[in-house]
Amino acid sequence: MIRDLLLCAISPLGDEALITSMVKASQNRFNLPTKRIIERVLQVGHLNRQEHLHLASVLLASQRITEEERRQINRIFDDIQSGRIKLVDNQDLI
């Protein structure tokens, strides 16, 4: 379900080639420790677009993450939809 929501959010046509390309680009460009991002987002209640892309990529790429990390990422996406966690641009944090 989360994967479908992300596909629709990124591309209204659900273009999986676009998703695959974004996942690879994110993995190559950013070396972000997933666990640290999850902990920080849950603590402060917001995340930036780079962190959002990283977490989406982790889920979509079926990387080796623990079931707990998968649950926490799903919780973050649920909290974004419900407004409990805010998605911000990097300049909003300055």
C-alpha cells in the first residue's frame, strides 16, 4: 500500500522506471544512516525532502532493513499523511 501511494505521489502514471531511477540516484547520492534518520524524525516531528526520498528509497528498493525499521518508516509516512510529522524544505529548517 505504501509503495502504491509513493508511486502515485511521484508519478501519476505509476511509472516504475522512474521510481527505479530515483531509488538508484538516491542510493548513490546520499549515504544516510537510515536508523539515525528514523530516530531524529520521530523525535523532532519533521523531515526534509532528502530524508523523505531516502526513506522511500529504502522501502521501494527492498533493502535489508529490520522489521522494526520497516514499521517505523511506515509510521513516519502515516504520520506525514495525518499531519503529525511535517515534510519541510531544507531552507525551512534555517
